[in-house]
Amino acid sequence: MLESKFQANLIKRLKKMFPGCMVMKTDPTYIQGIPDLLILHNDKWASLECKKSAGAKKQPNQEYYVGRMNEMSFSRFICPENEEEVLNELQQSFKP
């Protein structure tokens, strides 16, 4: 599956899982390596870096930004192989 198709399906799924959330695509030309998606839900936020597969190449700085944003709130690399696990963790993170 192409990363763009995976990402589009993921956005739909996130909006269903977290009614009223905002899912924004980031601009990769603004800060190289910043995660693809920013999810705002109630008073919490998360970021996700989408990959087409678990073995897909990571761009420079992606590990840094995913790690840094995870220290601030919640951030993960997500791909079809770990989607369920990451979304379960995100659900726990978004609990009041």
C-alpha cells in the first residue's frame, strides 16, 4: 500500500475514533523530519509519522522529532504492521 493511501485511511479512522478531533497534515518543507500528522483532541495532542511498512526508510531528523514530541505528549511511527498497537496506545493517552 502506498503511504498516501495508508495516511488517508488513517485520518478517516482517527476522526471516527476521536469524534470532534482535528487532524492536520504538517508541511514537510517547513521543518524537515517533523511528523506527518498532528491530532488535537480535547485538551490533548499527538503526532504520527506515517510509513508504508515497518521497514520503510526514515528521513533525517524523523527519529529526533518523534522522540522529542513523545517527551512532550505522544508521538509514534505508524505503519500497517503496528497500526492497532499505536492506536490503542493513543486511545490510552487521550483518556481524561
